[in-house]
Amino acid sequence: RERERERERERERERERKTERERERERERERERERERERERKREREREKERERERERERRQRETERERDRETHRERERERHTERERERERERERERERDRERETERERQRERDRERETERERDRERERQRERETERQRERDTERQRERDTERQRERDTERQRERERERERERERERHREREREEKRETVRETERERHRERERQRERDRERDRE
């Protein structure tokens, strides 16, 4: 009986050692899970930093585009100012020309009364010429305005295209984010399955141990 009790005590000690080993393995698994959580947190921090860098790149890109737009606006303003100045200069030149013509006309009138009718005809011809010139100028102005309108339309079309491209990029980013979430879910499912497998293994081990006992 004493030997039997001793054997029983030995079996009990063996069970305790096994239990302790199992606890140690469980603690090790818990530590591994904690390390995995820490790695996941680290990956999440990296992803957040990458998202922040992406937002910064987008912000700089928007600022660059706004600066280009402002520069384009300033350039158009300079062109309009230059065109107005040219038009004023042309008007001054026409005025000087008219002054010269009037003076010439007075001189001719004083010098050649006999040519009054001829001069009047010349005056009428010059007037017709001025009208034709004025008409041509209006046509040139109209053409320039059409060109400016066309350019502004192209710029608006370009800006709309850029906005569509930015929207597509935002959609791609959202899709990448959704894909990462799906992958994380799949990984969680796989980890759960592995843990179940390990638990079944431990259960079989315990069953075999009971069988041996």
C-alpha cells in the first residue's frame, strides 16, 4: 500500500508538472499574442503616418494648383492692362493724326480755294477710310475676345478634368482602405482557426494523458 501511495503521489506530481507546463505554454501564447498586438499597433501607426504624408502631398498639390491659377489670373490681368494701354495709344495717335489732318486742311483751304470741292471729296474719302478702319478694328477686337473666351473655356475644362482625377484618386484610396480592412478580418479568422486547432491538439493531449493514467 505504501508503494501504491508513493506511485499515486508520483503520478500526482507528474500531473502537476504537466499542468505547470501547460500553464507556461499558455503564458507563452499570451505573450506571443501581446507581441502580435504590439506589432499590429506599430503597423497601424505606420499606416497612419503614411496617410498623413499622403494628405500632406495632396495639400501641397492643391496649393500648387491654386498658385498656378492665381498666376494665370495675374497674367490675364496684365494682358488686359497692356491691351487697354495699346488701345489708348492708338486713340491718341488717331487724335494726333486728326489734328494734323485738320491743320493740313486749313492750310490747303487758305492756299487753294479753287480746290475746295476736291478737298471736301478728299475729306469724305478719309472719313470713309476711318469708318472702314473702325470696322476692321471692331472685327479684330471681336476675334480677340473669341480667342480669350476659348482659352478660358479650355482652362475650365482642364480644371474639371483635374477635379475628376482627384476624385478618382480619393476613390482608389478608399478602396485600398477597404481592402486592408478585409485583409485584417481574414487574418483574424485565420488566427481564430489556428487557435482552435491548437486547442484541439491540447485537448487530444489531455485525452491521451487521461488514457495513460
